[in-house]
Amino acid sequence: MNKIEMVRNMNIKKLNLYLLVLLSLFSACQSKKTTPLLEVADYVNPFIGTTATGNTFPGAVLPSGMAAVSPHNIYDKALSESTQTGIYVYGEPYIYGFGQTHLSGVGCHMMGNVILNPSTGDLQVKPIENRSAYENEIANPGYYSVDLTDTKIKAELSATMRVGLNKFSFPKGQAHVTLDMSHPVNTINGGQIKIVSPTELEGYEIDGGFCGSKIRHKVFYVAQFSQAAAAVGYYVNGKKVSEEHLTEVEGDNVGAYLTYDFEAPTELVVKVGISYVSIENARKNIEAEVPDFDFEKVRTAAATAWDSKLNRISLEGGSEEEKEVFYSALYHTLILPFEINDANGDYPAYQSTDTKILPFVGREDTVGINQPTKVLNSKEPRYSAMSLWDTYRTTHPLFALVYPDMQTKMVKSMLGMYQESGRLPMWPLIDQECGCMVGDPATLVIADTYMKGLRNYDVDLAYEAMTANANYPEEGGNGLRAGGTEYARDGYIPEDKKIDLRVWGTVSTALEYAHADAGLANVAKDLGKMGDYEKYRNRSLAYQNYWNKETGFLQAKNSDGSWLTPFDPLSTAGEIEGFDHLGGLGYVEGNAWQYLFFVPHDPEGLQQLMGGEIKYLDKLQACFDRDLFVLWNEPDMSYPYFFNHVKGEEWRTQKYVQESLKKHFNTSAAGLPGNDDAGTLSCWAVFSMMGLYPDCPGTPRYQLTTPTFDKVMIKLDTNYYKGKSIVLQKTALSDSDSFEKIKSILLNGKPNTTYEVSHDDLTAGAKLEFVIAE
């Protein structure tokens, strides 16, 4: 039994439930229960993904919560090879404090702001020395606790939407709490601290620099303490400041401390309100959400909030470990995007940017950033931290199916960003565009939402926004698509012009545009705009211009039409000098094999280019035979499902999905196959374990495969869909030790002749029965 399992078994609630089950078994001989023995949230293991660059965190957060309170056991990111985010890696020896904001599963370091650190004994104001060894970590949805062994303190964390709760149980004697701004998780540090009273601090912290961008913003905070300190003060550059007249400190390496003399063991609760608008709003967020210091009340409410979300999907059958993998994955899927508006509705308006993506160095010439922030107000949630190049593939399709109210509000957020800046976003974070990744993912998210019948937003505005993104400037477009003029005019983006055009991966970028245009074409057709339909449909076929029949790959080409040489289909380096993991020439974070089948909107056309179904099948099979399928690489994460496009070969989808789940997902801290990408990887597991997958966002269809569980029930939102639930049920006729192969599929009792199902059929209230072959 590993350490995580041991700690989780200490959960008293879980033990009590086990005892009740055992008593019931002794009292009567019963058949196997069809309902879960545990509360759904008890299956969530927040430690999954906290090492092996999964980049998750174990701390307390609500679904889509702005406040996210979590331990920091990395002081200097450069000292650890197991993190990209520089915050927490399971098993590191010391905790250096508890930050109040975090991003889950992202590939660059940022946030972790407003670090509180409790201590005992002599006051330490040098952050690297202000640390403690620890043990007995416990993490549940909305709650985290740990024993700090050097300082004899028990720390407990919880959160509301905009307020972090920190409870520190001190032993008798001298104790301290510091608030430090000198060791952020990225290279951006500093801010302001003001001691308002012996029970309150306020100020702001500077954050930004995501993935090398030049964006900056302020994180405003108010920290309120349940007991008055005996002494308070500031420190700068690791030294206490003695000037009595000093009312605040501001700069790169500033901190404040509160000192206590406890005559008996004492619990101290600290409320930290967060706002991206103002200190006043941070204080109002506390007043609205946590008017008292009742930690258990907040913890209970957090658990209830998570149960409400997680209970939308119920499971029967499967192992306890499989349920833990599933619900932990669903949990990680629901952390981002998060809401950035305050309790009163205020939020910072979005600023688009003209970001220089390639090369990454030299992004200083990014224009349009860090302008004075305009404050707007909305009664509906304003979402941010949208890693759209990742999440359009799995996360947003899951929201559209299971949480449609949340998904439509995310679309409204994106449309708001368009109204404020003239562009749909790519990677919006707080009030600015990070300019990360490529393509036009927001268009695909909106197109997918629309095509699934979710339209309670301004459809005309949505169409205007999508076409503004898709059109090049001479057509009246907004210029968001780097290389968009060449793509639309010539059918490809020339490799020899990529630096001038600011294009990272000419092949990858054009394939993303083609996919987005296919989704937009579907919307245009549904709206009766047949001229637009033809235009965008034709542009979606631009992938054909990259087909090199001599090499058998989609390959970069120059402005004179010549193919880029030399060509190595296995290379994942060379696209960006100094960043060898960011793609081979022409590709983004991958190589020619990992983009060969990235034409989800036209698999039949790709088959024709390759010479027919058999050659398509042989090449796709070669990806798996040669271990070239990389699950954690977004463009090819759908590859197992593309076998469904060859009739009679659907069993290969079932085989490789089951193998991938077993190989790459487990309940350890390394239980994700790589960076979770804001929940995208976790959501792949959620869909795959249910037995369906959205292989082509922008088209209302799902591919089918063998469910992991005997029965999955998705409770539908009847405000959006006609049916009450979707049931996916498996009848196993054999105990295969290789993989479970589907013999037949019934949809509402009738044979389903394909391995696809439509969104409308599902949401009308469907029962899918998977009969497993003998």
C-alpha cells in the first residue's frame, strides 16, 4: 500500500462507511449492491497527477473556483525535474507555505499567490528558511490537511468561490504567520502589503508571465485573522523593517508577519478574499461568502458543492480503483476554467493581444497588453483560464453533454471577450490574452456547442464572432489567425514565411484552421447561409494541400510550392530553436506521425488521399505497432477512435482504448500520462471509461467503445435536454483477459448498426447496451 492509499484510508468518514457495510453483511446474506458503497466525492484522490509533470495540486478548491488553496513544497522550480508549474510535487521534503490561487494541470508556471506560512519558535523572515517537514497529508474535494512536523502545526485548508480558508492549529508558545511575496512560482514577484490592524492585512500581488508572455496583472487580497496578533511588522529582502512610522511595504521582495503568544494550544483561522478588481472587492467577497470564521461550515459546503457536480454521473460495477480513477478525472476536469468575477459581479474586461508566438524569445514586442483595466459587471459567471487548444477536444464537449448550463455560460464569456476586444480568445487568463498555442479553438468550442442544440446566447453575435476570427483582414476579419490570409488564399501557410507571419508549426496551424472552418461550415449550413457554408467547407479541405504522396505524410511546404527538406517524420525537434520538445519542423508539440490523422472532420477524404481504407488502416495501425501514438499529445489523442471509421475494424478502437486506460491512468501520484492540460487528459479518461468519445468537435457525434463499468448513468439537465438520463450498460458474456470486444450495440432496444451515436439521440434519453462477445 502506497503512502497516498494509507493516508486516504485514515479518512474517518470512509472508515465508518466501511464498518456499516461490514455490519450489514454480517446481519444478512445480501446480493451485491447496485449503488456505490461510498459517497461519490470519497472516490476523488486529488493527489493523482501531482508528480511526473501532471501539474495538478492537492489543495482545496470549488468547481470553477477563483480561490484555490494549496501547499507549496517547491521553493525553486529549477531544483525539481518533476514539475512544470513550480508549486507542488508529491514527496518533496518541505512545505514552504500555502498559496491562495492555483492553476490545475497547465504547462507553464503562474499563480500560487498570497503565500501564508505558519511557524513556531523564532521568527524566520528568509523564505527559504521558513519551512517545515510534514506528514499525514489528507486531501478530499474542497479540503486538505497536513501535519507540519518541525513546527508542530496542523494546517487545514478549504475554500469558497472567492475566499481561501486556512486553519492553523498551533501548540502552546510563540507562533507566527507570514505573508510573503518574494518567492513566486514564476519569475514575477512583488506587490504591496499593508497592515490594517492586528487582525487584517490587505494589498495586491503582481502576477503574469505565463509561458513567457509579457502580461501582468494584480491579484488583490484581504487577509483576516480570527485572533489579534501580539505583534505585527514587515520585512524586506529577508530582513525585518524596524521603522515604526512605516504604514505599508511595496516592492519585489516584501513580506509581513503576525506574532502570537499562545498560552494553550490554539486554532487560528485566516480568511483570504481574492479579487482581480480591487482590495475593496476582495473584502466584499469575504463579507458575502465567509462572514464568520466557521471553518467546518465552509468545508461542509465545499464537499456538498463537489458532490452536486460529481453525482451527475453514477457508476455500477468496475473496481474500486477504476471508480477512483474516474471520479478523480471528473474532479480535475471541473477545476478549470474558473470564475473571475467578484461576488458583486465586477470583473476586469478582456484585452486581446498581438502576441509574438514564434520565436518564444523576443516576445517583448507583444503589443496591446497591460493597458489600464476596464471594470465591467455581470450577474452571470465570467470564466477565464481557458486553455482552449487543449480543452476544445474533450472538456467542452463533456460540459455540453453533462453540464450544459455551465457550457453555455462559458460561450457567453467568450462572446463577451469578443465584444470587448474584437476577437474571440485563444488562452485568456484573467483579463488578458496569453497568446499560447495555435489555431482558432474558440470557434470550434462555439460551433460544437451550437451544433449540439445549446443556443441560449446571442446566436447572431456568436456567428459574427466566429466569422470575424475566421476571415482574413481583406475580408473584414480581425487578423487573429496568424498566416490566415495565406491559408485562405493559397490553401496553405508557407514554411519559409513562418517567422514573418508569426506562425508556430505551419502544418499544425493550418490543420487547426481547417478543423475550425469545418465546424463553422456546419453552423453556416444550419443557419441557411449556404454561401458561407461552401466557403468554409472548401477551406476545411486545405489539409489536402499538405499531402505529399511521395512520403505519405502531411508535410510543410514553401511559398514556391516545394516541399520542406530534409524531412524526418519522427522528429519532434527543430521547429523552435532552443525548445526541442515543441515540435518537428512544421509541427506543434509533435511530429508528422502525430499529425497524420488530424483530419477529424474528413476521415473519408483522408482515406482517399492515402489510397483507400486498407492503406489508411495499415498506417493507423503502424502508429500503435511502432509506439508512435502519444496519448498526452493533444492532436493524436483521438487516434484510437479513428479505427471506428473502417467498418469491421472497430475492435481495434476497443483494444487500444482499454490498453491506454490501463497503461496510463492509475491512483498513484503519477497516475496521469503527462501534463493534464487544464483537465483535458483527465476528461479523455472520463469519456473513454463511459464508452463514448467526441472525436470531432463541431460535429454532434460520438464514437462508441467498450465501457469500463457495468452501468453508467448520466443525469441530464432537463432545462436543456428532453431526456432525463443517458444509460450506458455493458453485458459481458465472457471474462476475456485481453480486452472486452463488443459483439453488438443496442440503442433503446434496437440494433445500432454503427459505432457512432448522435448527440440528439443521447440527450433525448438513450439507453445504450453493449453486448460483449463470447
